[in-house]
Amino acid sequence: MRQSQTVLPRSRSASLIKWRTVMSIGISHGKAIPEGNGSLLRKLIGPVTLPNRFALTDGMNVVRIMAGLWYAPHVYQKLSGIEASLGFFTKAGLVPAPFFLGLSILFESLCFLGFTFGLFTRWIGLISFGCMVVAAYAIIQTKGVNWYWAKGGIEYLAFWGITSLAIAIDAWRKEQALKA
């Protein structure tokens, strides 16, 4: 045995190996947690990333990345035009407007990062869907019921919301396939 190696007592060595295994599952390798390992919360959250999340041969990865990138100008617009954004939120009945604007910026930033980099995808898809529901509500409150986006309708928001759900479902299915 070399001097640089440290011998740990058997129980400590086994717990260290288990700790390293748990810490690497779902974080560095993008693998799902095997049944029986991890806490209930960890199982609920699922893996941070999935394998091959940047493989452009998987069409859902392309859709996910594009959905994430589409959030960037919306976050920028809210940050660069705070007074106009506050006015819109007030007109939509989302008061106190600063609170709802802050939530919007937070959730849209999470969607931008999560979708673009493939982080917590199944949960980010649900958050994105929720953002689109609230955005559709705000549009209906300010412009009335209309479908056609060019005339202030909600078709774009409906498409984006349904796409977000599809991304979440795809991530969940990929995670289930890893467990099998």
C-alpha cells in the first residue's frame, strides 16, 4: 500500500462509497436514481439532467432548446421596460404588479436556463406551462377573447404551453426508460 492512500474503517468506507454514488446519480452522469436509493424528495425531483440532452438528432431536444431560447427576449423585455411591464400587469389585474412582475421574471429566467441547458426538464416544462396559462389570462384580461396572435390573441401562448407539456412528458418518459 502506498503512503498516499488512506485506509478508512470498514463502516466509514462503505458509507463514503454510498455517499459518492448518491451524489453522482442524476447530477454528474444524468442517470436516474435506482429504486430504493435516495430520499423521497430526491425521487420526486428526479435527475437534474438526462443523458444526451444536447443530441440534436433527438427532435425533442431541439424543441426544448428552442423553447428555452425563446424565453430570453421576454425576460430582457421585462427587465428593460419595467414601467411598461408594471403597467401591463396592473391592467391585467395582476396586483400587486411588482410582485407578479418579479415572479414572471423569476419563472421565465428559470425556464430559459432549464430548457436551454436541459436542467430539471420535467419540472421546468410544468413551470413553463403555468407561465403560459397566466400569460393567456393576462392577454384575455387586457385585449379580450381572441385566438389569432397577430390581433392580440392567445394562439402562440396555447402552442407554447402545449409544447412545454410535451417537453415535460418527454423528459418523464426518458427518465422512466433509464430506470427500466
